[in-house]
Amino acid sequence: MNKVYACLVGQWVCLNDDENCTIGEYHKSPSVWWEEKAKIYAPSVRNQEIENSLYSLDYVHIYYNGNDYRINPIFIQIVNG
């Protein structure tokens, strides 16, 4: 089984440990999100008005342990085990 880890507010956590955790636009469980090609928000065209803003960066939405997070995908790791 694949374990999905994310660095949330400076602490690495296993997202699979929270049965209510969801990832992405369609609110998939961590395992299903990974198996279904791990979709993230990544605009193909940057908005010129906000191109130098956090709003135009790639991100993934995570609901974990009762909180919503918006993180850069570089803070996600997959462990096969």
C-alpha cells in the first residue's frame, strides 16, 4: 500500500492516518488520489495581472485532521510499503 505524506505547517504527517482526509478538487482519499494520477492545480497560462503571486503557483488542496491546507506539491512524498 502507498502512504502519502505531506509537510503541513512544518510537520510531516501521513495523510492515510486520517480516515476523513481528502486531497484535490474532487476530495479523494490519499490512496485514491495517488492511484488516479495525483491531479494538482497547475495553470497552463499564468494570469498576467497576478503572475508574481502565490495565487498563480501550483498547489494541491488537502483536508486533514479537520483543517484545510493549500500546499505546493513539492511538500508531498509517496512511500511504497
